[in-house]
Amino acid sequence: MTQDTLVIALIALLIDALIGWPDALYRRISHPVVWIGGLISTLDRRWNRGASRIARGALAVVVTVGAAVIPALLLTWALAPLPFGPVVLGVLAWPLVAARSLHDHVAAVAQPLASGDIPAARAAVAMIVGRDLDDGRPEPIARAALESLAENTSDGVVAPLFWAAVAGLPGIAAYKAINTLDSMIGHMSPRHALFGRVAARLDDLVNLPASRLTGLLFVAAAGSRRSWRVMRRDAGRHRSPNAGWPEGAMAGALDVRLSGPRRYHGVESPEPWLNGSARDPLAQDLLHGLALYRRAMVLLGLGLALGLAL
């Protein structure tokens, strides 16, 4: 980490926290992640066939990451020596952070859930999770939204900023390319079990430091020994090598149970519980989770500022 890369990370977080990614801007130029996703879709359509799907998938990873990193390297080379170059690079990194949009998407679930509008809450949570939530109860909706909030704090905010602080604009660009690859092809469907294997393993690797850091941010924001104990005890039970850390910390902070069995397209997935002796979360817990998230983001910004000052 250098002074310049910390400036890039801090500027990206501050701009995103203030304005997110405005709808008008999205309508005009879409979003860099959408551009990356378009490339991945093309590679998936053309290369995910025949023999050697693992090798073809690995090549798709190389092409996608290269397409994201090479422009970032050129921009860094051109802008970094300028007096306000790191600030400009931070502005360019801003679209690759999702702090505000994550909060807004989860708040869109919490508000109707708190008012008892289950259909609206279920429709909102369907925008951020893919599991079945059609039994009319509020608890599965709150649980799904809290898990998404915890996991995506790591994937969508802390990890991009971590890699920006480590390697500047190329670091955050590489991370977002890898994370988008994982979300699109890194799952165990019949089509992608082989083609997306390298993407999934690489995503697990690059998320290792940020997932632990996110858990610690939640513990610190909660000021809770229980959050620490549950995270340490239960993180390894999660099906993911990374998601259990922020989800465990969130579960302990709110004293609710997360993860656990769920259904996808009518098929039961018997996942283990985190903090399994606690109760199911409700709407009020989701609101408390959002407050915890906001405090964690303040701590993250202060940590970046402190690193810059030192």
C-alpha cells in the first residue's frame, strides 16, 4: 500500500457513499461491471463448448482480467505522475465500489418488511438473492437480506477497496473482473461446473483477506464479544471459505441465526446454521443490520484516512 493507492481507495469510497451510481449516468453509459459482464457473456457463449472446458474457462479468465487491467494500467501510467493524479484515479475507481447501492437494495427490502408488506419485500429481495421465498413468512426474507448484506459488504465494498489500496486502479479493476466472472460462470450448474472452475477458485482466493477484514469491521462496529465468538466458531461451517466470516459476525452481532437450509428452484439445499441456537431474524433485525453496516462503513473510511495520515 502507498499514499497514492490509499487516496484512490478513500476517494472511491467517499464518492460512492455520497452519490452511488446515478440513474442518469447509468442510462447514458451503463456501468463498467455491465461492460465486463458483456465480455464474459460473449466468451461463455463462444468458448463454453466441446472438450477442454476447464482450459477454455481459464483462458476466459485471462482475457477478461486483461481487458479490465490493461486500460487501468495505461490510465495509471498517464495520470499518477500528475499533481492530482491519484484523485482522478480515485474518481475512475468509484464505479467499482457498491457501498451505497448495497445499502439501498437491502433498505428496499427492510422498509416494506417492517410495514408488513410481505409481497413487496419478497419482490425486493428477489433482486439480490436467487433462492425460493414464496411461503409468505417474513423470517426467510429477513434472513436472505441479512446474508446478502453481510456477504456483499465483503464482495462489493471491502474487497474492491482492499485491492485498490494494495494496487490502485489496476487492483480494483482486476478484482471486479474476477468477482464478475465468479458471479456469472463460477457456479456448479451443469453448464459452468467445468468452464467456471478457475474463475470460482480465483474468486475464493482474492476474497480471503477482505472477508476476514469485513468480519472484523462488523465485530468492531457492533462492539460485541458475541459477534467475535460466533464468527470465530462458525465461519468454517459455511459452504463458502469466505462468506462465513462476515455472516458469522453479523449473526453474532444481532443474535440471530443465518445461513441454514434453503431452496433453489424447489430443491432443498441443506446448509449448516451460523449461530444456530439463536432465533430467526425479523424486520427489526434487518434494520439493525443496516445500522451496523453503516457504522462499519464509517470505520472503513476512518481506517483508510488513518492509513493515509500515517
